[in-house]
Amino acid sequence: MTTIFWCALAMILLPYFAKVPVAILQQKDGGYDNHLPRQQQARLTGLGARAVAAHQNSFEAAIVFSIALAATLGKGDISTTQEWLFITFIVLRALFCVLYWLDKATLRSLVWLMSMGCIVAIMLSVL
């Protein structure tokens, strides 16, 4: 259960990890506009735009993670395999962000597919 807790905490923090380069680039764009940050983010290009996309995609990933987590906890029996699938998902999602920032589109897509494979495997393990 402890492993699942730490994975859940990591998933909660992942979108904010993905936001770090966005905030840095916003600061370089005349200072962080705390009044209209999303409008400022929309003006970012290149790395900035990719970082915004990685940030937003991390929130989307949190949804599927949460569903898999709820299904696993609802079953009441968490296996070592499920724990490793959750850990792998988190690692892959962090790597996904880095690859997004580095503009490695094909590799990023492969990592995305592998992370979704973890979710599918978790869901199937609950059956």
C-alpha cells in the first residue's frame, strides 16, 4: 500500500514538475504574468509551447492513473506486479515530459504508448 501511496503523490506532483520550464520561460518573457498566466503561456513558442503541452498532458495522465488506482484499491488486493506497473507508469510519464521538452516526438510517443500499456495492464489485472 505504501508504494501505491508514493506513486499517487508522484502523480499529483508530476504536472507541477512539468510546469517548471513553463514558469522559467514565462519569467524570461517579461516576467511571470500572474494576472493572466494562460495568455502568456499561449504566446510561448518552441520549448515553451512544448513545455505547456507536457504540463497539460500530465493532468490528462492523472485522470487515467486515478481510474486505475481506484480500480486497484476497489479490488482490495494490491499485487507486486501492480505496484511495479504503477512505478513504471510514473517513471515513463516523467520521461515523457523530458522528451517533450527535448522535442523527441517519436520517442516521446513510444514512451506515451508504453505508459498507457501500464494502465491497460493494471486494469486487466483487476479483473
